[in-house]
Amino acid sequence: MFLLRLLLKNALRHKLRTTLTMVGLVVAVCAFGLLRTIVDAWYAGVEASASTRLVTRNAISLTFPLPLNYAERIRAVDGVGSVSWANWFGGIYVSERNFFAQFAVDPPSYLALYPEYVLPDEQKQAFLRDRQGAVVGRKLADKFGWKVGDAIPLRGTLYPGTWTFTLRGIYDGADAKTDEQQMLFHWKFLSETMRQRAGAAGANADFVGVYVVGIREPDDAALVSQRIDALFRNSLAETLTETEKAFQLSFVAMSEAILVAIQAVSYIVVLIIMAVMANTMMMTARERLAEYATLKALGFGPGFVVRLLAGESLLIALVGGLAGIALTFPLAAGFAQAAGTLFPIFQVSPLTQALQLGAALLVGAVAAAWPAWRMSRIEIVAGLRHVA
Amino acid sequence: MSTPPVAADEPPLIRIRDLSKAYVRGTQVIPVLQGVDLDVRRAEFVALMGPSGSGKSTLLNLIAGIDKPSGGTLEIGGVDIVGLGEGDLADWRAANVGFIFQFYNLLPVLTAAENVELPLLLTGLSRRQRREHVDAALAMVRLDDRADHYPNELSGGQQQRVAIARALVTDPQLIVADEPTGDLDRVTGAEVLSLLDELHRQLGKTIVMVTHDPKAAARAERLVHLEKGVLVADDANGAAEAATAHAR
């Protein structure tokens, strides 16, 4: 209790110095947390992947479609439970700045494969019944102020023309990792409309972007993937089947260099504040050399001196760290707002918060290590002679 | 806190034989103390005097157990403190030595009472017991009304009295004082010396004091004079004359 009292009094001895050190810590911890959250957001799709879902795409490139008639053959593969499909639509809502993902899907099978999209039953039925209907995630609806029944016009890019949908449902994610910033509509509406508009040129009307395959056993993922790809080997549209996680990771891999750089910066920020705080603690220790010598003369051991200095450093680090963690939330919210739908999931995870606290305490411990060790070893006589 | 009278055949509290101390600077060996023999009886008030560099502070530091000799023996209360390890020596100091420094060496973030309490934290006393000891020590130095004041709210003399209270609070057998009046004006210094005198007479404390001040030395019963690391005079009876001669 006395030690804690002494720590607090020492920490508040130079209020300006302590405050500035804490501010530095707050900034560093906040930056560390925000950068980590950005990296986490990049991996959000990966984290939301299910172990019982595979993605089958054209082996040449994702931009090449697959025939619709592959669905039945994939469904017949041993180990496959269900099959659905999706086309990336890429439409524009009012302005290019309003980017969000739109997929043309087979609603019954797709919604069955994605139970994490929680739709009220009546909305689901309304969506299933209306070929021109669409459902969107809660965050997307809130962003544009959409309500069930609203008309949503999209300007096609990959599929030219104006496309108008009727919002039939708004889904909520089953957990925080679920993407609530996307739109789903009927693949049949896309296909029929393409056929009407393009006529003979609508050859792509019976093609899908990817197949989403539900498997019965997660452990069979590799085997089932091989079976599916073997089906279409040497055909005009060979397939590449992989787990949903691997599929999502392939997108992340495109930005890997950026992610590595962001992570590196997050650690560098922590190192910088560590050096600053180490300097602060060295100055503090030098100023109090005579006091530590006095304590040792009175009979306090080297361990007491170490606890005194390290305790003060950890106390400052703890307060700064907690404040930094608290500040990360509003900053992350602001960043997410500014980023719009670029990061559908943008949350400061519990792991990030734990790492932030760990980083702060590590800074406090490392900053005090050298000065505490030095002070514990000072010769009493030399220390008593020291003039701060 | 008073101690029983000293028996005639009681062995000395401090027994020093052939004590030496040297510092090594590169290849150079600098002797600071050489072949010092000294006995100090319990309840004696001894002043160590000498010109600057005579080794008096070094001798005091060795007696206090905050420095290690290069050679010789040093027994205090029957304990060979030269043979103690760092941890044991720290424990021995906490139990047996009270320190009074020239510049008080109070912790500025602690109140007078908290500074006095510091040595008691190394004992097994309860908080209530510690408080009682602190109150008694502050009363002894007539600063009980300043218990909650911080050092920067006290005069130099008051700070030194707090330091004296801190030195007494664990009832150590030995008080070491290094220039206790060195940073005080004449009047305040005299007050502090009177207090030390009073503690010596009333409580029978053994005090070893380093001083340049002949008036301070005159308070002691015995004057030990060092020059160039060697004990040159040990005047048990003529302390006042020796101090005056030194002052000339």
C-alpha cells in the first residue's frame, strides 16, 4: 500500500512530464489499434468464411464465367450437400462513390448456404416471390436510409443499362463478423433481363460467376474440391475449387504488401514511444539518484528500488494504454464512416484491445528496465553525493 | 527508547582494527584510509574531524555499513559487518543504524510523518504501531505539529529535525551524522546540535558525527582527528581545546 502511494506520488511529481508521456502513449496505442483494425478489416471476409463452404470458379480467372449446367453435376459429387451460385454485378447506385457489393444469386439455395444472413421469414418469402426483389444488409440500409418497399435503381457496368429492384428485406448478421453491406437479388432476373436486352448476344445469360458449394464434412474439403475439379478437367471451362477461406485469402493476397507495411508501421509506432518513454524514465532515475541511495542506506534492498521505478513506469503505461484503447473506438468509428463500404466489417476486436494493453505494458516494462537495473546497483556513497 | 548505563567492563560497541580503504582508478590505487584502529563505547558521542580529504566521511560510511573497506576488521555490536553480504548488510543497517545526512535527504513527495515512517516499513510493525512510533519520534524533535507538511514546506532546521526523527524511530543502537549542521545557519545549527546532545544524554544513544564545525565538535565527548587517512589524535577529554585549535 505504501509502495503504491509512493508510486502515485512520484508519477505526479512532474505533472507536465507525466502528462506528455501519457499523451504519447495514448497516440501510439491508438495508432497501433487503428492500424491493426484496418488489417483485421482486410481479413474480415476470411474470418467470416465457413468451413463447410467451397467456392468453385473458372480455373483461368475469376472474370471468366462458368456454365449454369455445372450446378447439377456438382450437386451429384460425393460429399456435396448443396449448391448455389452468384454473379458479381458491379452496379452503381447514384454515384461511383456509393460503392457496395451486389450479387445476383439463386435465393433459395444461397440463403440456405448463408444462415448468418438473418431475414425475418415474411421478408424472405416476399423476396423469394418477387423476381425483381432484393435484400440488403442492415448497415447498408441504414447508410442510405432504405426501407422495405423502396425502389433501388442501379446503373449497370458489367451488365449495361438501368436496373431497378424493389427492396423486399433487410437482413441482420448473425454475428459481428457478418457482412451487412451487400445486396442480393435474383440471378434469374439478371439472366432473363440479359436475354431480353441482348437477344442472341445474351449468351452469357446462362453463365454464373462462381458456385458456392456446401459440403457435409469440413474435413472432406480437399477431397470434394478435387472431385469437383476432376469433373471438368479438359473441358472448355475448367474449374478451380477451394475453401471459402482460401478464396477470400486470395483477395487479401493481392494487397499483402500493403498489409505488411501497415503492420510494420503499427509496430514501429510502439517502438518509437518505447524509446521516448525509456528516455523519460532515465531522466527520472537520474534526478532521483540521491533518493534511491538514501532508501538503500536506510535498508531498502535493490528490489524495492526496482519496484519503485518499474512500478511508476507501468502505472503511467497502464493509464496511457487504457486511455488509448478507449480513444480507439471513436476513431475507428470515424474511420469506418469515412471509408464507407470499403470495409464492411470494421471493429476493434478483443484481441486488438488485448494487444494494445500488452503493447502499453511492454513499453512501460522495457522503458524502466535499464534505469531500474542501474539504480538498483548504485553504490550508496556515490548516490548520496549525486546532485540532481 | 532510553538505554541502560554502560558497564565498565562492557566491550566497545564499535571495534575497528587496521581498517583501510582505497579507490582504484585505472591502474592507480588511491588510499583514503590506512590502518585505523578505533573503539567507540556504547552511548559515546564521538566527533570525527579533519581537513578535506582526510578520510573522516569515508570512515563514517564504513561504520554506517554503506561502504565496504579494502582491509581490516569492523565489528559493531559484536557483528563483523565486513563479512556480511549486501542483503544482510542492508538488514543490519535497517535494524542498527540511524542516518542523519548533511542535506537531510528527505523524500520530497512524502510528508514529514511519511519520511519518518520509512525505516519502520522494514519492520513487522502494524500500521497503528508504526503511527505511534512516528508520533513519538516527531514529538521528541518537537515537530508533531508539522507531521503532514512536505519537506518544501519546512525550514532547513525543521527538515533536519525530521531527519533526526527518522534516524531515531527504529531505536537503533548507533546514530551516524554526516555534517548535520553543514547546510544550516549558526542559530539553526545550534538548535540541531542541542537536540543531538539532548538525545545523547537522555536516550544514551551512541553518536558518531563528522563535522568541520568546532562548535559542533565541542558538543561531543570525544574528538577523533584524521589526516591523510590516518588517525592522528583521539582526545577523549580535551575535545573542546582540540576543536578550537583546529579552528585556528
